[in-house]
Amino acid sequence: MTVVIDRNKRPEGQESQDRASRPPRSAAARAREKGGADGGLYKRRTPIYPKLVHGAWRRLKWALLIVTLTIYYVTPWIRWDRPGDLPDQAVLVDFAGRRFYFFFIQLWPQEVYFITGLLVMAALGLFLASALFGRLWCGYACPQTVWTDLYIYIERLFEGDRNARMKLDAAPWSFDKAWRKGGKHAVWLGIAFGTGGAWIFYFHDAPTLIRTFWIGQAPMTAYVSCAIMTFMTYVLAGSMREQVCTYMCPWPRIQGAMLDEHSLQVTYRFDRGEPRAPHKKGATWDGRGDCIDCNACVVACPMGIDIRHGPQLECINCGLCIDACDEIMLRVERPKGLIAYDTDAAVAARAKGEKAVYRLIRPRTLYYAAALVLVSGLMIWGLVGRSPMDVHVLRDRNPTFVRMQDGDIRNGYTVKIANRSFQPMSATIAFEGVAGASLKTPGVDATPGALTVTVEPNQIRAVRVLVTAPPTALPHANMPAAFVVRAGDADQSVETTFLSGAANTR
């Protein structure tokens, strides 16, 4: 027999159970809520008290929380030996030195396309993961989720689990309530300050900054950035929580374009759970589903939703409702997996008595994977073939050329040579395209061949080059030419023009 369930319809008695699960409210609170509902601009936030659950997904979230927070707090302290006065911090965004260091990779401002490529790769990876497994990023690795999990853990340490927190919030103020609330917020502020402090270490040398910060000698940007990050962490993870994911983050609305009926998501298997009803020990399971309408999945949800209503904007796919439901299924001696990572297509197929088919490889995932491989390949190719030298040429605009006493024509240029390596670079500058041209730099005699200059490691040297050519070598007013700079195995040619001012200067 096929059972058709309206997944958007709230089960009978659900509203009364939801009301019963909330802490008692004062008359003033009820009046304020009524006023907002009657025409106020905003409705007061209803606090969510997620219950602690135990299971595989909760353990996975703990593990990822530890890993991600360790990476965030420890990374600025990893040292990486670099020569000379270059910073020895492995990961550093050095605005003062106009460099980005990532272990053995050093990026210059002109190489911002590498950062763009990394952002494109991250976006495509997120698209692919979402198409395959739903909102895994939101449920396990998003900073908002990670810090909210940590804040809820601290909250439980001071105030207890769900029922204890609800009772404490409803109770009048007392010394016990004051020290518990005060202690919780003090630790929250400490974590928030540590978060802001770790953030500024990514932009300054960490060992130096941690000394200068406390004596008032750090840059003002460090204090401002730390204060902003502290405030945002404390507010977003402590007070706003699910509101950030629901109202502030654009990803819940964008993800709809990434998902389809074959995407694995946290799913209530209504083909197995319906019709639902309370169950007494020893009663038969014939003619009914496995869901006993206990609401364990609802009270465990950090977003405060009922997964049994189907896919919802607020769901972050954290899997905590799976652990809560599995625990109940074991108690009533039914198979686990009433709520599980599943696809809408598989659930619908089983409801029709058909075999569930999981299609991880489909056009959508192939497109995302191909785009990710392509961009990753371009990034690797760019890094591997990256030259240690970069050359730019600026031609003088005033005057554009100078006629010498002997009739020769001189053009002035500024050749900028960037040494991206960590060793001194000896570079030769040659001028091609104009026969008989000689090169001169202030303080050095003119040479018919090429100039040789030395560029210090990780520096840019601007070289003033004066190019002089005989009029017989200038049949046109504008002569195409090029500077060729060679340093070891690296060479680069930059096109320019040589101006003489007349079609024939002879």
C-alpha cells in the first residue's frame, strides 16, 4: 500500500507540543510578542535550546571543531625560514611589504589572479560538495557553525542541558543565576577576544605583535580589527546564532540552484515513518510507521526546525537529528536510520515500492567537477611555470624624445625589474628593434650591447635607461621595439616604441 504524506503539513498536536517545549514567559514578554505580531516591525527572537545528543555525527562535529579551531589559532605561529629581512611566518598577509606568504609560495600584488583562482576553486568545490552531499560546509566547517557549537558547549558547562537552561531563564534573578550567566558571558568574551587576536596575527608577525599589543605599541589597525572581530564573534555566536544562517547568510538561498532530487541531505524517510503516532511498549507496529512523534529530532536541532517537514531553508545538515532519532529507535527496538542522509528521489522511489537508486555521477556534478579540475590545472600550471622575474617598462612622456647635437635621437625609459626569488639576481637589459641603438643609465657609460644590473632578493629595482639611435636606423616616426631582460634561465621581453618625430630623420 502506498502512503501519500503532505510533508509541509504540521502534524496534529505539533503546535501545542512546541508551546509546551518553550520556557514559561512573563506577562511582559507575552505582551511584547503580541505587540510585535499585531503590527511591529520585528518579532522578538524565540530562544532555541538544543539538547545535547550523542552519536556518530556529534562525534564528527566535535572532531572537526577541534581540527578547524586548531588550524585557525595555531597557523600564525608556524615559522618558515626565509633569507634576509623577509618575514619568517609561514602564512602572512603582509600589507606593509605588499606580499602574501603561504609557506614556500610568495605572491606579489601583480599576481592577484592567483588569489582570484583560489576563490574560484573554493566556490566550485563548494558547489560540487553541495550537489553531492547538501550543506556539509554549513553543518560542519562554517565558522558560524564552529563557533556557535563552541559557545553552546560553554553554555552547557555553566547552565546545564536543555531543560536546565530553560528553567534557569524562566527563574527570577538570584546569585546562582547571576554567576552562571556572568561566568558564561565572561568565557564567551574571552573566546571572542582570542578569535580577534588570532585574526590580526595573520597580518603581522605574531611573536612581535603579541609583545607590542599589550604595551600599546602595535599598529592602530591591529586594535581596531581585534575589537571588531571580538564584537562580531561574541554577538553572532552568542546571541544571533541561527539568525545568521537564516537571514544574514546568502548561501541558503543560493544552494537551491546546486541541489536536485539526487543530492544527499539529512532526510526524514517518510516512506518508513508515516503514519506516525505515539507508541506504547508491547503494542504492535502493524499499520503504522516507525516515527513515534517524540520530537527528539526537534529539540536536538540547533536551528529549531522539524526535519519531518521536509527540506527547509534553515536546515544546515548537521546530522544531530539523526543521532537523536537513532537513539530513540534503539530504545523502541526499531532499525536506525529513520532520519538519515538520503535523497528525495530514493525516498520517493521506496514509497512507490521501487528500488532506490543513488546517482552521484550526473550532469550537474560532472560540470562542477570538470570546472574545478580545469581551474585547478590552470593554477598549478601558473605556479609551476611562474618566472622568478617580472619586468615592466614605462616610456618617458615629456619629452617624448630628444635630438642630440650629432643628430642622434634619444628616448628615455624606466625599466622595473622584480626579483621574486630569495637570492640576488644579475639581470642584463638589451634593446631590440632599432639597429645601432646604445643603452645608458645615469652614472654608467653608454654601451652598444646591454646593461647589467643587480636586483636584491624579493625587491623591485627601477632602472633609468636612455636609448640612443642614429637617424639612419629610424625610417619611421614610431619604431616598434622591445626590451629583453635576462637573468639566468629566466628571460622576458616587453614591447615598447621608439619615437623620432618624423617619417625620415635623415
